[in-house]
Amino acid sequence: MYRHAFKIAAIISFFFISGYACSQSYVYLDENGKEVSAKIFDEKCDSNLLFHCLVVKQTQQLVVSQIRLKQKFGKISPQEMNQIRKLLRKDSGRELE
């Protein structure tokens, strides 16, 4: 009898846990703070040359993820970053993303 009650309790808790995970809404923001689709967000995150992707805010109902430029995490200015990119482009002969 206890095994039967345990199985029922396990099944009920499984449905509550799976329902909780499915009830979250996901919002994806690009580097400019504008909402984008999950596909665009994943494409930019996969080409992680210039972008850093992170979860900005997470609650029970909402998960907000944002793309940020990697240069904003370091001590390099945007002007210095552009100079480095131009030099790398010139030396390598390849276009950087």
C-alpha cells in the first residue's frame, strides 16, 4: 500500500515539476536592447567572436537573456576595438564579424 501511494506521489510531483518548467516565458534581447527571436539570439551567441550571451533576469515566470558586446566587459574602448579590428582585418586579409 505504501509503495502504491509513493508511486502516485512521485507521478503527481513529476507533473508539477514539468508544468513549472514549461510555464516560464523566455525573452531574448540583442546588443541594442531590442527583442529578437530565439533563432537570431542563438545564431549570434554561436558566433561568439564579438558577443557574450547571458541571463539578465530570471523569475518563476520569466527568463530574460541578453547579448552584450565582449568589448564592454574589458578595459578596451570602442575606438581601440575598432582600431584592433581594422589591423586584424588588414593583416589577415579576412573580414571580421
